[in-house]
Amino acid sequence: MDRPNIVLICVDQWRGDCLSAAGHPVVRTPYLDELADGGTRFSRAYSATPTCVPARVAMMTGQSQEAHGRVGYSDGVNFDEAHPVSLPRELRNAGYQTEAIGKMHVYPERSRIGFDDVRLHDGYLHAARRRNRRDFREIDDYLPWLQAQAGATAVEDYTDNGLNCNSVVARPWDKAEALHPTNWIATEAISWLYRRDPTAPFFLYLSFHRPHSPLDPPQWAFDQYVHGPLAEPVTGNWMDDYAEHRRDGAHNALVGRQDAQTHHRAKAGYYGHMSHIDQQVNRFLEALWEMGLRENTVVIFTSDHGDMMGDHDMYRKGFPYEGSASVPLLVSAPRGYGGRGTVVDDVVELRDIMPTVLELACADIPDTVDGRSLVPFLQGERVQWREDLHGEHALLGQSLQWVTDGKRKFVWMSGEGREQFFDLEADPQETTNLVRDPARASEVEKWRGRLIDYLRDREEGYVQDGRLVAGRTPLNALSRVPKPVL
């Protein structure tokens, strides 16, 4: 069989439970469900560092945060200096034509990190906007395209509706649907299929900015959910652990309760983005089929992280909880890779995508990669897999550390040393902290020990004399990573 084409579809801030194929009671994703039915769905896929920058570094380097060093969110770190080995570079060396369309979130913004070419739309990046006040063509391809459309003006912007890119405020898109960034990315991808080199296999990174806020899906997609019943957010018995960080009612709060109507509209905007993306993914896949390419193309669908979306009075990402850290992962490979509609319950992570893609492409996997190829799962094999996964993120002035096997989860908050322990099998929404339950004491001690093993030699000094030490200064990047450009 010829080496397959590979399409990696990455969306931004899509929770792992938000697929109707995963049993979500509200979200409808019929086309992604079809992709899952024709391939493999990984039900316990995680982003170990669940914000945009470090998560995408993991995906593009095949490395854990211990290896790539990005343990929090930092703009302005030169990608090629910090991470010279990348997925697109390895594929290009193996003879693939490589293209990226959509969100990259690297620095400098025009860095290609190994891709032959990039058509760029990162959304509203505060650091880039402030640095590039002269001409946004330096950091974005969508905005100048938008300004050149019939009826548009030279000052047309995707921020014209007044929404914020980290806000729960939601309203429908204010322009024609064809002008939406989600449509633009699919349109650019289909156009590129005609311009590709037909003599080489291709790797296409199709990277949608949504369902990340601004929560502005087309009217039909918003209406599909806003008229449903109002639902109370999930709340746990441990929410006082974040009491000092609450900003109730603040539109961009990480922790804080919203009024019922604002919360409901935020979910309608979020879910509406998902339905919109679902249809645009189908539009692209139909084009692949029409061009005779679908049968020999691997399609992977995932996200860089999730969104708490009101669970436990939290929004956005960076948290250790399932809403933030769990991501969808679907792999539809050409025939010859095992069964269809398979669900894998082993814990996998974004770092596993790079070695998976390289093995499917018959390319060598660099020694720098510490992720593992998922190809054996695609072939229906049972393999010895990782016992657990360590995740973390610097957030709220501390490091939120966690370790899980998809069935249990231990969380440690480095600021004041608070601990949480969840039984994900009995309590998948993490409502009950069992850390002080005498019946769970031995389990808690075992899982605390696992986290200590991961942190034992960390430069922050989180472990001393075999014990977790609170109050240490958290880092966004370990010292081996170049400092951000200010």
C-alpha cells in the first residue's frame, strides 16, 4: 500500500465528552460520530498541559512536559530554538508535502516549524496584537482576506461584534456564515487540495480556532442550543479550595459563578461552535472523497485541551479536571488497520500523536520522542501501556499537579498544598473529593507517591525529603527553555 496521506484536525478548547458518539446528552456531532464509527475512538485521551501553547508543543514534538519543558502558558518563546525536532519537519524529511492551515500559536507567528507553508489564523492573540499594531498581515492571513471580501471595509475585523476571546459572553456571528473563521479554514483546505503536489503524499494540519471563545457561532448553530432547557452546572464538595480566586459574575473569570442566563448562552455558543465545526469537517471530508483521496488518507481529530464551561464554577482551561484536561481523539485509518467503531479505554495523551503519525507514514521516530505510537490499537492489538499519566499547569499563582489512570485521579495544588482524590469510575464529574475518606487512605497514599515520583527531581523543589512541599514558585517553562520575548 502506498504511504497514506495524513490529515490532523485540531480544534481549540473542545472537551473530551462533547461528542454525541461519547454519549453527550446535548451536543450533536453526526459527522464526527461517523468518523468514530469508521475508526477508533480513544475515550481517555488527555492534554497533560491543558492550555494552547504547551499542549500544541506536546503534539508537535511528541514529548511530555518533562521533556519539552513547557509547564505553563508563555507567549514569545522561539519555537525552533526550543524545539528543533518537530512532526512536520520529520514528515518533510520523509518525503511528505506538509501544509498547516489555521491556528499555530507559535513564536514568531510566521514560523513554519517544518511545514512547507502555513495559512495562518491564530484568533485574537493579545501579545501579537499589541506587538503588531502596524499591519496585521504580518501575523494573520484570515483578517486581510476578510477585509478584501465584497462589501467589507478596510477596517473590517472579526472583533466587530464586541466579544472577548476569553469571555463567557455569547452572541451569534454578525457577518455572512461564509466569512466565519471556521468556514475560512475549511475553504482554504479544500483550495489547497487542488494545489498540492500530486506526486507526493501529504500531511495537512487543519487547525480550527473554535470552539474557543469568542462564542459567536452562526445564528442557526446558536439557536440549535439556546432554546433548550436551562441546566444547573455541576458542582463539587471541594469548591472552597478555590474560594480566594472567585470572581463571581466576571465575564472572563477562571473561577466564579455566572447567572443562569449567561451560563446557558455560553453553553449554547460553545456547543453551537461544535455543530458548526462538525459540518465544516464534513465539507472537507466530502471534498477528499470527491477527489478520490479519502480511501488512502488517515484522518485524526483532536483538541489541544477542553473547557470547564461552568463545571464547579470554573471556565476556560488550565485546570486538572476532566472538563479541561480530557480531549477527544478519533483516528480513522485506511483499511487494513483493524476494526471499525473501536473504543480504546487506555490513557493516551497528545504526545502520542507524533509517533503515531510517523509510524503510519513509515517514517523514523526520533529518539527525542517519549510519546508512544497508537498504531497497535488501530490494528486491534492489546499492548502493555502506561500505568498512569502526569499532568500539570501553572495557574492562579501556583502549579496544579495531577496524576491519573483514567479511573482514579490525584490532584495537588502547590500554593497551599491542598489535595484532592477522585474515583472517576463512580464519579466521572469529580463532585466528591475523597482525599480524607478513611476507606481510601491507602489509595490516596499510593497516588500521592506516584506524583512524588514524577516531581522528585524538579527544579522548582516541589519534593523535599520524599514529601510534597507547598509554596514553591511555579514556572511556566523549565530553565532549559529560552525565556519569552517581552
